[in-house]
Amino acid sequence: MNGVHMLQVRMFPCLNDNYGFLAHDPHTGETACIDTPDPDDILRQAEASGWRISQIWNTHHHWDHAGGNAALKKATGAFVVAPGGERGNIDGVDRAVEGGERVRLGEFEADVIATPGHTLGHIIYHFPAEKVAFVGDTIFALGCGRLFEGTPEQMWDSLKAIRALPKDTQLYCAHEYTQANARFALTVETDNDALKAYAGDVDRKRKKGEPTVPTTVGAELEANPFLRADKAPLKKAVGLPNAAPEKVFAEVRARKDRF
């Protein structure tokens, strides 16, 4: 909350399994689109909300996150914020940002956090006062992004940065992967009661067609194997009780890649 105004978030499914996000300041009327998976759908959602898109905030360069930049900028004149390390691969960038910088949406302010791993320049946007983070493909509910460009060490450090956020922070992940992630996670840490309960809740939600996003830092700390690479039960479960966390993480990620 910022004064008497609350950040408003509209989340909607698009493409195959992506989510689109609009963040809105009701006081100033500013609206940011977080990534641009489907510009036509994003414009429809903004119109349905009565919101005018004034900014685009990209998390990384993949087509299902930045591929709609040109069309959306042409339609709205939006100001594009994107990771500096990937500026050359993203259309229409007006401001390139790095971890440690801040961006504004009307009266609200978000911290830019560098989270390399999925891609080398990946960033996330964290609104600390509102306890909301748009995390792109760095972390998913019960999962994390594939290491297309970065190393396990980089991704583990990135996940630790997310893990350090307050437990009640809402994580807006960019894909509905949770049911598949749960099936994998249950093969890793078979005795985790929190994971079993989480997986059951996911199945119930998906059966009703409900989203499993957003999740929270607290929920992921208890059940997401990729956040638990330094926890004794997880290390034991993968047969690496004395290994460094980044080695344990790498083993879990390799297993997921083969799953």
C-alpha cells in the first residue's frame, strides 16, 4: 500500500501457458505492462479495465516476454524499460536498467533485482511496500527457469535473492507450470508434507480451471526444491548430503531437465 492507494494488478492467461500482467496506479492512472507475450490480448485486457498502458517493463529478451514490444509501443506510445544486458535483443527500449536501480509507476516504486540464470541479463521487479514481485522466468511456483544462458551458480544466487524477500511477498510467475512442477518435485523430496499439501491444492485449483499464480515466498520456501538446495532433507534426498548448495541445485535442475 502507498498512502491510501493500492497497486492494482490484472493477471490473465495468454499464448499457451503464459500469464500477462498489468500493474496500475489508480491515483495517477499510470499502467505498466509486465512483458509483452501477446500484444492484442494485452490491449484487450487494458481496455476492459479502462486502463491506458503507459509503460512496458521487460524481464528478459525471450520472444514470449518481449516479442510484442514493437506492436504494443506503436499502439500505446508506452515507455519501455528493459534489462541493460539484453538491450540489443529487445525492441523499443527507452531505459535500460540494471540490478540495484529503481523504476516508478506513478506513485509506486519498484526495485530492479538482477537474476541471471535463465538468461544472462534477466531482471525482476519488486514493489517492497506492496509486497509484490514480477519474477519473469527466474522462479515458478514449485519450479525455476531453465538455464538457457547462465550457470547453476548464477541461478542459485538469483533464487537466494528471491528467497530473501519477505515471506508474504506475492510472486507473479510468468507461466502456469505448477502442476508439472509438482509432479517433478514429488519425485525429489518424497517426505515433504508441505509439498504434498501444496501439490494437492494445485490439483484442486487446476481441476476447477483456477490459476496457481501468484504464489508466495513463504510457500515456495517450504516446498519448492529449487529453493531448498541448502536444506539437509533436500540434500539427503538427492544423495548429496555434504555438497555445496549450488551443486545440489545443479543436480535438481539436471533431473528436471530429464524429467
